[in-house]
Amino acid sequence: MNKILILDFGSQVTQLIGRRLRELNVFCEIYPYNKVPALDASVKGVILSGSPCSVRDANAPQVDLSLFKGKYPVLGICYGAQYIAHRCGGKVEGSLAREYGRAMLDVVRADSPLLQGVSARSQVWMSHGDTISALPAGAEVIASTSDVANAAYQIAGEQTYAVQFHPEVFHTTEGTQILSNFALGICGCAGDWTPASFIETTVADLRAQIGDDQVILGLSGGVDSTVAGVLLNKAIGHQLTCIFVNNGLLRKNEFEDVLESYRDMGLNVIGADASKEFLSELAGVTEPEQKRKIIGRLFVETFDKYAKQIKNARWLAQGTIYPDVIESAGIPGIASKIKSHHNVGGLPEQMNLKIVEPLRMLFKDEVRRVGRALGIKEELVGRHPFPGPSLAIRIIGDVTEEKLRVLREADDIYIRGLRNYDCTGMGFPCASDPRVMATNLYDAIWQAGVILLPIKSVGVMGDERTYENPVALRAVVSTDAMTADWFHFPYDFLADVSNEIINKVRGVNRVVYDISSKPPATIEWE
């Protein structure tokens, strides 16, 4: 399979480079700058990402350019552009003319392969303190801004290109054209990596990898595990057994509804009801991390109990996706951590099973595209993300049956309201597929839920004063949950949902709406 390698120097938007290439149907992989894989004929080009570091720092991240420069097409972005210049004899220095945010790019060499089809003047997004004050020998300017003369350059005699702006971000209006010129034009990628081709090759690979063994998959009702299950079922059929654990913390009727939806899909699903055990061990626990650990441990124990009933099981399937497995560059001062799956941590060691992760190379939006290509119902493909610890982290404080009742009822009213509100013509793109417009508020939102607050407030109902709990509504728009912004609801929707929750949910007398973005807040409250 042809691919582009992206070397990550620690930029917060490195994943966006990969997403933009995938949108062009070009396969790519992201690696830390200090873990460059072996380069072979499948590699068609290399991209060097941005970084919060300066190439002038003593501990600046470095890579051996001789591994690929002059041998493969190379595109340096921001830090990558400065690093190439710095290592090849150019000069990079701090500048008073720093550029952050929007800038206007003027094309100097319209005949440059990197800038084919790019307007003579277009908006780009800058984010750098250093600037390239002198280009290396053999390099020539291909684009400038009013403050940065060497905004883009190429090196004569080789396919090495560099830009000091970020073509991968939304605010660079013709960034996709630039990345297309590099990947499809300069690198010669075919642009044939589609959901259909992914399904075909993955099914064949799964059959070869698994053979005649039995596979166990933990279903959650979410899109990742659902698509993983259907893909595995297509590959190995009856060799797959799925386990759906009821931890007692699910939404209203969710255990029954999810099981029913899976029955229509031909999956072999075992429903494991352990709700009493979970609620018993969570009694009196208020610390969020302790709640998570209890839920994680009990999930492992419950899953293991039911999995032991499956003879000849050799594989544990997980719905791990690409953002979960990409390693950060490990640059000092930047978090270096691989995200673990919230449900199955500890299972492989305890059960002595091999791991199979059919979606590990996909971003979330690609998982949805594959799901649609597999014929999975839109209500599952477009389902909002839901936290692994479920409603336990939407109850601030200890978890009780009464608090779960209140939260489930309020959440049910909220989610039904989102689904039933017709927003046709309001201009909201669909969160799971931005190429189409949403027809209801649920589809316009990335993630939504209700949080039960651990305080009480005074209210008046009829002729009586009340002293009951407030609940907070949360709704965000995002593409990958790395950043998120609060959703701008029509006021009539907020008014109607607030009234319905207060009137119908005993124990609630106040509704508030959380208008915090991520960062600085997170999507969930705990």
C-alpha cells in the first residue's frame, strides 16, 4: 500500500495533517521524529510537522535528514521548514516580525509544483516565533507574506519543499490544495484509499491473521466497537462472540435497546448484566479517579467471567482507533502518553489473549465512513461518543440509585429533544459527516449529555418552596474531541427542554447550560 510518512515533532495539530491526507484518500502514518521506521518502496513521501520548540534550542528535536531528503519527496511544515533550512546551511532566528494567526500569502513562483492551482493571494495560518532569515544554498522562495519573506521555499534539484505556515488547519483556505499538490502530484499517490478498499483489504488480513481461532469482542454500543464487530463478523462470522456488559450506569433503556439493535445485524452477542455488583462497589465513593478504577476493574472481572465460557478463544478484539495509538513525540514539557482503551485495560494479561484491532489505523470520521460502507444503520454510525465510566462521571459525587434515576430521566428528555428538533435550513453541518447538513440537533452535535450537580438550590413550584438539585446541559461540536466548542442552541430549544426537565423529573428544579470550550474545560466534568 502506498503511503506518506508524517514525522511528529510535537505539534498539537500533527493529527490534522493525517486527517487532511486521508480526506484526499491518501494513506498515511504518523511516527515520532525519533522513531523513524524503515523506508521502503511503499513510502511515497515524508512530511515534517510543526513543533512548539525552536530549532535554535539546545535540546531541539532532531532527525537525520539523510534518511529521506533527496531520496523521497519531502514537505517541511513550520518547524519542519525551519529545521530543513537550519540543517542545510540556512539561518533561523528569532524575529520581531513574528506571525501568529491569519496572514495573506503571495505566490512568488506560480510554476512551483507545490503551488499549482493556488490563488496568487490567499489566507494562511501562521504560528511561529522564529523565522527563516536566510535560505540554504540551492533553495528559492516560492511564496511570501508581508512580514515573512521566506514563507515557502523549494530546493532545486530535489523534491524538497517547505512552508512556514500550517496548510493542515481550517484557516489556511487553500491548504488542502497544497497538500493535494504534494501527495497526489509530487509524490504520485494514487488517492485510492477508500472505505471500500479498506474493508476489502482488512477482511482479507483478518482472515489470514485469525485463521480458525475464536475471537471475543467487548461491545459498548458506540460506533468504534460496533464497526469493529461488523467488520470482524464479515471476515470470520461465527468465530466471533461479542460481550456487552451492563454496568448499571447506562442511559435509560440503553442495555435493552443496544442488544436489540445488534440482533438485527447478525452479531452473536452475550448480554452480561453486572449492574448490582458495580453499584454496590461504587457506594459512597466520590473521588472521580477512584470511581474510574473501580469501574475498570469490575469490567475486567465481568468480561473475564463471561469470556471463560467461550471455548478456544485466542483473540481479544478492540475498537481502538488511530488517535488512541499515535505516540506523542516525547519532547520535554509535552505530555508523552499513549491513551489506553477505557474498557479493556488489563484484559490481555489476565486472559492470555492476543490482540486484534481492525480499526487501529482509522480516525473517528473514517470509522463512520467505513460503518456506512458496511451498511450499518445511521443511528449507530452517527451515535454520540459516550464515556467508558458511563453516567458515573456525570454524577458529581457518590453514585446512588436515586441519582441515577434523576440523571437518566433528565438525560432522556434532553437527548429526545435533540433528536426531535427540526433544524433543517439552520446551517448546522452534520457532526458525523460534515459534507451534509443536519436535519436535527442531535446530528449537528458531536457529544451531548446531562450532568447532575452535587448542590441544591431553592425554587418555587406551585405554592411550595423546593430545595432540589440543578442539572447542567452539555453539548459540544468537534472533529476528534482534542478540541471542542460549545454548541449555540436556538433559545426556544433551551427553554422547552428546561421546562420539560423541571416539570417531569422529580428532584430537579433548575437547569443550566455549560458554555465552556475545550480547552480550557474538558467535555466531561469528571
